[in-house]
Amino acid sequence: MKGLRWRYTRLPSQVEDALSGEEGKEEEEEKEEETAPAPAPVPEGPVEPQLAEASQVLGASEMRQLGLHLPPRVTGHSWSLVFCTLRDGFSLRSLYRQMEGHSGPVLLVLRDQDGQTFGAFSSSAIRLSKGFYGTGETFLFSFSPQLKVFRWTGSNSFFVKGDLDSLMMGCGSGHFGLWLDGDLYHGRSHPCATFNNEVLARQEHFCIKELEAWALS
């Protein structure tokens, strides 16, 4: 009989298997890094709002601070002064008239007789309505003296309601976050469930010195 010849095949060890697997993963990761899109550049600072005319209520610093809290969809849009009491008088009906033709978001800012500055951002134009309207983008704010922003809590959807003799923003337990009368002279502010806000003015009842409505579209 001829002698039997055995052929031996060397099998890779477990260590070699692991090393080759890691090398494969590294190559895949390198390929993913090469094909991954570059991250979007981070803005160096707040965008300066573009105003068609100067505000008598907000300064440049206050505008920049508010700009950081506005929805991304209005970032970079120009601010158009639709209504102001200095030019159009103290009348809610006049505010509604000036708002006709506008559908986009509005920034309502006012200063009271005590020098306090506060207001609201409405996700859509201020208008007469049978019920409350708006979205969760709506918020109240106050400079006291630092900016405080009171956003939607999700508790209810009582954002904005416009009557002939009053304008209401935020509601809960019979109280409004911001309430203005038909003459745009007397106002009230109370904590409300919609925004869980503080009293925006120094007192719950206040008198308006100046009011502006800016269209952000």
C-alpha cells in the first residue's frame, strides 16, 4: 500500500478573526465619514431684525433678544410696522383695519405708563374672531428688566381672541394672560394656564402709553 499523505490547512485563530473584523469596520466607518454631509455652520450671533422704520417701544438690544425666540420660519424676515398708537391712534378697531390683508405672524409690543415693556407673539394676524385661534408658536413676553418668555404649556388652546371691545391672549380660570380694551388704553395681565406666565406688567391693571404691531412676513 502506498503511504497516505495528509494535507493540513491552517485555520485563522479567533484573535485574527477579531482583528480582521475590526479592520473591516474601520474601513466602513472611513467610507461613511467621507460620504457624510458637512454639518451646517452655526450662526455666530443673533440675526439683526430688518425694520422698515424705527420702533418707539423696542431698542436694538431688545429686538435682538426677541429675535432669538421667534420661530425659524420668520427668522430673517423684515419687520413691517402695521399699526402704532402714535400714528394710528388708540383704537382696537383701527388695529383690526390696519391688519386687513395680513395673514402672517405678528409681534405685539407695548409700553405702559410705568415704563414696563411687554407683549406677545401671535402665530397669525390679529383679527376679529368668534373664538380663539392661533398655534403653539404663540407666546407672551416681558422685559423686567431681563427678557422673560412664556411659551405654550399645552394645557389649552386659548391663544388669541379678538372682540370689538377687547383683545385677549391666553386664558384659564377666568383670567387672561394679556387683555386689552377697545380703546387700547386700559389693560390687564394675570397668570393663565395657556402660558403659565407671570403678570407681564408691574401691576395686574395697567394703562398703555405706546403700542405697536409688527408684521413678520
